[in-house]
Amino acid sequence: MRWLYEAITQGNPLNYQFEYCLWSSPVIRSSLKRERQVTLSKSSISRLLNHLGLSPQRPIHKSYKQDPKKVKSYLKEPFPSATREANRYKAQLYFVDKAAVRSDSHRGTTWGKRGKTPVVKDSGGRFGFKMISAISPRGEMRFQFINKRMNVDVFIEFLQKPRNDAGHPILVVADNAGYHHSKKVQAFLEDNKGSIMMVFLPAYSPELNPDEQVWNHAMLQLGKRAIKSESEMKKHLLPIMRSIQKHKRLIKSFFKMPDTQYIDQAFSR
């Protein structure tokens, strides 16, 4: 019992040669059998974990590479500075993010200490089916499937869509992908100065981007479908994305989460 408690509260299944990084009941049963030669039923596992003060919870995913100082710096500057400039140009705010459907996606719950949300440290993995989206605090959303490699040209082409649709200048918040900082993107921004502005999130800080919730929501819905191929995945994913796009209240809620409330606070100053 001591071994099980410490294994769950101080590490994750990757420490025990499992490919899945959440403590699901099947993984816990396998771990007990492999490491302690103990075989228990699923119901017995649940009773034991509850007795140990553990409960199934939705974890927080954070990269071990995140620098808290850079996160603090971003919240102090440059984001507030960029929003002041956006207000000067009466620009609309859009958060942009790229994602892909992963074979090892882990949207779900994991067992952890009751009253303490588990943190799953994940350095990333292989991606497949690529998409890009942009959302605004007004509940607007744009998305696009990427059938080729994501690069500078695809990114610039996508940036122009919310700008043209909005009919106003836009401020784009994006992560630190290499092509975002390319000379071609910088030249594009210079040519569109006052029309399209950009500010960058601190590295390895997806929780600061409300657009991440689009993918969380989409993958959660996708996980309920029976999918056998990439073509089936797109067939199911397209109506899911369109449903999110039509649900403005849902999109607005992505800006009200604990890690994204700084956005409204910056605009209210």
C-alpha cells in the first residue's frame, strides 16, 4: 500500500516502462501485478485507492521546460504593452495555436491524491493530423486543416483570414514556433504595421493560451467516436470543430479559466 501510494503521488506510469502517462485503473492493476505480484479486481483497486485518500482527477499538463520567471515577465510585459497598442489601433485580439491529433493523446482522468490536482509533466510526442485555429474573446473562431507541412507561408496565409473577416486591425498572440520568428513573418508584420500585430507567449506555456481549450474540447469529443483511420478522423473532427465555432459562449469560457483570466485583466487596465 505504501509503494502504491508513493508511486501514484510521486511519479507517473512512464517511470515503470508504460507508454501511457496517466494512472488509469488498468495501468494501476498492471503495475501492482508486475511490481508487487498482487492481483486485484477493478472494484478492489477503486476501494483501495479511495482508502488511501486518492481519487480520479483531471490533471494539469505542464512542461518541465517552462521557466516561471519568463511567465511572470510575459504577464507584466510584453502582453499588457501589446494590448495597449491594440487598443490604440482598435484592434481585435486573437489567440492562435496549431495542433495535431496524436496517437498517444491522453484526454481523461488520472488517479491522484484527493484534494490535490495531479500535474503531468509531458515533454511532447509525435503528432499526425495537423490543424490551426484562432479564437477571440468575443467568441469568434477560425480554423483550417493543414494538408502539408506547417511553415511560414501557411502561417501568413492563415493570419490574413481573421484580419479580412474582422474588417479591423488584429493583435495575434502565438507561441514561439520557429517560423513565427522568421524574417519572412517579421517582414510581413512590418508591411502590415497597424493592421496585424503580434506578441509571443513564453515558451512551454500552453495553459496561457485559451485556444488550447479548443483542442482539449475537440479531442475529448473525438475520443467518444470509434475511429479506425485518418480519413474517419477528419470526417468526425470537422463537425466537432464547426460545432465549437458556432458555440460562442463556449469559446468565451476559454478566456475565463484560471490561467487565462489575465487577458481580460490586461484589457481592463
